[in-house]
Amino acid sequence: MSRTVTVGLDDAPESRAAAEWAAREALLRGLPLKIVHVQEPTPGYAARIPLLELDSYQRWAERLAHESADGIRLRHPDIEVITEQLTGTVADVLCEAAGFAELLVLGSRGLGGLGGFMVGSASLGVVARAERPVVLVRAGEQAADEHRPDPAGVPSAAAPFRPVVLGLDIDSPDDTLLEFAFDAAARRRTALRAVHAWPEPPASFPRFPGDAELHDSLERAQATLLNKVLRPWRQKFPDVEVLEASRCGSAAQVLASDSRDASLVVVGRRIRTSPLGPHIGHVTHSALHHIAAPVAVVAHS
């Protein structure tokens, strides 16, 4: 079965932004775009408006998917667009759909409390369980947002892409995560910024005369380890410019700071289930809530 770039669609603004992003990604990858609308067993519309019959809801859902597909075909005539209507619990159905996709794209809401982005429970459930890459796209995301300004300083999709940013744990680097990030940068013909954070050494509290030397030594050691992890991937993707960023501090804060000019941020999620259920990881969880660029979560062993 041929893989697709698959997007989960509803009538929310973030979903429409996700569909547009998915169309552009399908074009970069030379893959068909599949638009999936999931109908809950008891649709929310029908529950809130008793006079709305189930077949009316179904016609509305079909019209939503077909209108979205027709619009994408007009804007991106080189992409094959497929629509699919499925029934079931949204997170369960989308997780299953992700298994047949090259990647799954979902919408993520705008700013919520304390300056963070709101990520719906269904999206978080899919991210925590899907074993294929899942990309979350913010409401209002446009093609120009992924590109540098043109020579006149105006955002333009005709300008080069902004860098792809990879959040990397060098203690346990994973090939699946690295390959996804390098491939994304190569397809965009842009740089890859590999970001690694390491904690402040406990000896610096309280500070002592040799503390600066210790810090410098640790900084050099961490930078060397990052370079070693990236070396074989530089050789595999010789056309990708690699920017190494090894910084002392909180991994979540360092990644968010280094992602302000990103076209795409790539983070990992270990495939493991705790007694309390699937776990996203605090750095990935923070990225989903605090980074404005599209965030790709790549599941790995």
C-alpha cells in the first residue's frame, strides 16, 4: 500500500491550517494527501441540536471533506488528494490511520493560559500512542511563516526555508529521529540546527575559583559528543548544513529559545507504556505547548 501524508480534518481553524501544511508537505515528499474526517458514534452536533438528524450531520461532514479537498486541488494541482470518512473515537481512529501514513498532521489551537498553546486531548492522545511521526500545526499557520523574509523584508513563500530544528538527547540518540530531521532539512534545502541541552553542574552552587574552568571543560566535552553523534549523518546528508547548539540549561527552555526562527521543530518520543498509560516526555510536552512553529513528534524505540 502506498503511504500518504494524512491529515485529520474538522471545521476548526487549526484543522484548516493543518490541511494546508499537510498539502505542502505532500508536495515536498511527492506523496498523495489523504484527508480524514472522523465521525464520533454520537456526533457532538447531534447531541447539542436534537433536530439535526444523523444523515444531515453525515452530509455536512462529507461536504466539509470534499470542499477542503477541492480547495487544495485548486491551490496544489500537482497533488493527488484522497478523502476518507471514518467512524469511531477520534484518537483511536487517527492512531490507526497514522499506521498507514508517512506522517499524520493535526491542528493545534492558539494561545491558552500563561502564554502557552492549547493542545486538545485527542491530539495529545494521538501523539502519545501513534508509532508514526505526528506533526502539530498551529491555527493561522501560513506558508510564508516557514520561510525567511525576502530581500525587501517581507515574509514570502518564495524565499528560502527557515532552519529545521532538532531537539536531541545525545545520551541516547535514535536513528529514526535523526533521519527524519535530516530528511526534512534536505527536502526544504535548508540548514538543520541540532540542539542539545546539558544541566548546570551541581559544583557551581556555591561557586568556587575553579568553577569557570569546570564549566568550560564540560561545555567542550558536550560539544564534542554532539559533534560525534552528528558526524555520520553529515556524511549521509552532505548537502545539509548542520548548525550545532550545545547549551547549558533546561532542555525545554533551550529548545524553545532555539526554535524561534524554525520552519519545523523535530522532537522524539520513546515508545513505552507506563502503568499510567503512554508517556510523551516533558521536553516534547513543553515543545507542543510553547513552540509556535509546527512540531513533529517522532516515535522511536
